[in-house]
Amino acid sequence: MPVREMMDSYPATINLDRGLLADAVQATLQCAQTCTACADACLSEQSVDQLRKCVRSNLDCADICDTTARVLSRHTGYDANITRAQLQACIQACTSCGSECHQHASMHEHCRICAEECRRCADTCQTLLHAIG
Amino acid sequence: MPVREMMDSYPATINLDRGLLADAVQATLQCAQTCTACADACLSEQSVDQLRKCVRSNLDCADICDTTARVLSRHTGYDANITRAQLQACIQACTSCGSECHQHASMHEHCRICAEECRRCADTCQTLLHAIG
Amino acid sequence: MPVREMMDSYPATINLDRGLLADAVQATLQCAQTCTACADACLSEQSVDQLRKCVRSNLDCADICDTTARVLSRHTGYDANITRAQLQACIQACTSCGSECHQHASMHEHCRICAEECRRCADTCQTLLHAIG
Amino acid sequence: MPVREMMDSYPATINLDRGLLADAVQATLQCAQTCTACADACLSEQSVDQLRKCVRSNLDCADICDTTARVLSRHTGYDANITRAQLQACIQACTSCGSECHQHASMHEHCRICAEECRRCADTCQTLLHAIG
């Protein structure tokens, strides 16, 4: 992914640490795709009736991570308040979804992978949030 | 919009006030569309170089409002923490974007309408957030 | 929804019929929200195992309609080829999803409403597509 | 990205070649992020008034690629007609956006990278479209 290359071709000032920012863009995109795929995999499980809450938290988490990746990919007219609030929503969605997926991790490999991605994404966003202050 | 009709055909319990919820779904969808259109209108203004920050906050606000409308349209496996955090991000985005658009409201009718939509959306989300507690 | 007001405040030329365009923006947004809500309602039905395909087509249709609403809300640097191709994808998604929802319409009110919205959205997009030529 | 891992944990049949599918998911996600970043970089260029059409095609391409990545990440209730139509819209958006960015490639590194990503994404989607038939 040319996330860092694009950042380095941005013609004005970037107010955040580029390494942390690139990590968070990558993590949110990756988590969004994993959640979309996990929702779909749950939908095809025989035990779909026990995975209703899991599908729902996957759908929320995918939408919130996608939006966070977009907000973090923009540097023009930077507004720390928006970045901070969207990171907090993202950390919350990843924490809730990761915890839900974790409950099915021993049964379903897709939930195991998704729980891991959610935790990594929450951590990466938390690190960036701390750096913003 | 059949927002309320769809809500009333939901087969399980909805944990929030249906009127406030339907208002917030409608307001976020409407604000998202208005922000997408305002970003595009700014892009075609002669004075586009003075509207860079406005375009950016419109793009963030459109993405965040769209995601909020989706989160609020789901009731299965309700998680108050996610709804709360996403509403807070939405209120922040609408406040920032509304304030930016307001600065161009006397020059550009699209910014005037957009500032108004952002303020209405922030208020409607705030009312719902209070109800969630 | 101030769809038409925003269109009328656009500072440059709009290449399409404003009435048809505004109708299509409204229809795609409305269909997207209805599909998101229908996917969620299906997920809470006792018979969720018979609604797997319905949930999936709802999710695709919601994403495709949302993107179509955004493309149609932009007029700067108009490219008929993109608008045409995205409208065709939208008509296909609405036709497939409407037909799937129609099969459950007598059992589930949310599927009945959603089938109707999908058909209305497909028709409105078809009318705009014909006007583009 | 665990795109392929998630695919391999899907509990039912996948109707398309997994390698081609994983390549297309990766390419569309990557192109979407690059387009979002390119729109933002253009917005901060001194010559923003000459990049209006470029920003617009970047925004369309980002939305269409994101939606395509989601459609391709789902396998439940597979409908070749939707996948085909969305791939065609994606190829069109990437071709238009890549051609627009290419015109600014010698001036702006972000447009050069973005033109390349758009072409790679169009090619990868074309290969998958051929395989679907």
C-alpha cells in the first residue's frame, strides 16, 4: 500500500507523526475489510442464529473503520477535534467487536482472525490518539 | 423516507426512543448529502483556493454522518457505547463543519444551507445522546 | 431534504435534468437506508437462516446506492461514463435485491417495504439513465 | 492484509478464483485510499483551481472502489450480475481517474502514484471480470 508514499507527496504540513498516522490508516483499512468478510462468513455459518450480535458489530466496525481511514488520509485544514472524536469512536467499535468475535474464536477461524485485527486496530488508534494529546 | 415504517417493522426490541432515533437517522442522511454537495459546489467556485478547509470539513462530515446514519439504523445487538461514541464524533464533525461553512454563508448560498443542516444535525444528535445518557 | 436547493446553489453548469437528478439522489439515499434497516431486521428474525441471501443483497444494495447518491450529488468535472456505469450497477443491485426481498414480502413487512423501495429506486435510476443516453 | 486468510476461513463455497478475487480486493482498497489522499493533496496545491476535475474524479473513484471492495469481500448468496456491474463501474472510474491524474503526473508526485494505482486497479478488476465471463 502506498500510504506512506502518498503522505510524503502531500504538498503542505502534516501535523501528526507520519509513522503513527500511516500505521493507523493501514490498520483501519485492514480491520474494515476483515470485519466485512467476518460478517459475511458468520452469515454462512450453520449457527448463524447465534452470531446475530457478531454480524451487527462487524457491520458497525467496518463502517466506522472505513470512515476513520478516510479522515486520517486527509491533512488539509486539519482539525484535531474531529480526528480525536473519530479515533475514539473507532477504538470503541474495535474493542466491542473484538470482544464479541473473541467469544466465537475457538469455533470460527474468521472470528479468531477478526478479533485479532480489531485488537491491533484499537491499539494502533490508541497510540495515535495519545500522540495527538 | 420510510425510516419510521422500517423501525416499526423491526421484529425485536428497540432500546431507544423511536421518534428521536428516526429524527437522527433523517438528519444525518440529509446532512451527509448536503455536505457532499457543498464540497462539490466549493470546488467549482472561482475562489476555491479560499475554500480548501471548507471542502475538507465537508468531506469528513459527509463520511461521519453517513456512518452514523448506518449505526443508528441497526438495532440488533445494540451496544450503547458504540452509538454514544459515534454520536459524539458526529456532533463534533457537524459543529466544526457548520462553523467553517458559516464563515462563507454570506458569500455562498450552498455554505449557508450547509451550515444550517450541520447545526440541525448536531442538535438532533445531541438530543439523542442525552436520551441515551 | 434540501437536495434541490443545493443543486440550485451550484455555481457552474449542471449537464443533466435537475428534476430527474434530484429524484435519483433522493431515491438512492432512501433505498440505501431502507436496505441497511432491512438487513438488520432480517438479522433479528427467528428465521434468519432462511434470510442469509436477503441480508447479503441488502448490504450490497445499501453500499451501491450510497455511492450512487454521492456520484450524482457531484457536478464538477462531470464524466457521463462514470455516471452511466454507476447507475447501471445501481439498477442491477436494486433489481436483484428487490426481487429477493419480494420473496419474503408476505412474511416480513420490512422486506415488503424494501422490495418497494428497491423497485422505485431502479425505476428512477433507469429514467435518469435514459435521459443521459 | 489477511484478505486471503479470511477467504480461506469462509465456511461455504466461493464461486470465483480465490487468487484473482484477493488481488481485486487488495487493489480496490489500495486504490480507494490513494484516491482519497490524492484528492486531499490536490486540495492543498497552489494550483488547486487547475485540479478541480482531478479532485472530483478522485472522490468518485474512492467511493466506487470502496464499494467494490465490499461487494467482492462477500460470498454469501453470490449474484454474478451485481459483481459484474460493480466491477464495470469500478473499471470505468479507475480508467477516467487514472487518465485525469496522468495529466498532472509530471507536476505532482501524488497524481503520478495515483494514476499508477488506478491503472493497476482497472487491470486487476478487468482480469476478474473476464474470469466471471
